[in-house]
Amino acid sequence: MVVAYAIARDRGGRVLLVRRADDGNWELPGGRVEVGETMSAAVRREVFEEAGITIALTGVSGIYSDPEHIVVYPIEGARQQVAVCLHARVVQAGERARPDGDD
């Protein structure tokens, strides 16, 4: 499963983090790349859904995968994630987040 995350910084250099609804942990905003969606579109969509913030992508941080990090979904079953982490800058902040029910 391919997922995309953003290291989004504001003008002050602060990094945007979002709090997970399921366990309360803080993490970079991001999520699954949907079928037919580009990596860049997916990460911009996810950041907007989770934080209500529009970003501009500025580079690639890295591609990460851990064979021991397995995510089990009720329908799809067990999946190993491949995460692409992208650098970004905040373009527009202040809108309310629109969680999709999974966030």
C-alpha cells in the first residue's frame, strides 16, 4: 500500500502535525494514494482533509518501508506500507479541516 505524507512548514519553520483520532498520537498529515490519483495530488488532498491547509510541494524527503510495519484492515487484510514523504510549504491556512471519517 502506497501512502504519502507531508513535512509542511510555515513561514516560521514550524512543522505541521495532526493528532490521530484513533490513538491520540501526533504525526505528519498524509494517507493513502487512491487508485487513479497522483502522489502529489494525494498528499495535497490528505493535508487539506486532515488540517484544512493548502500546501505547495517543494521536494522529496524520502521513501520509507519497514517489513515489520504491517497494517491490518478489516476488508483488505494485511498490508505493508510504502511511504513517500514530501517537503511542502503552507500556502493557505485557517480553513476548517474536513475529516473523511477515517481521520
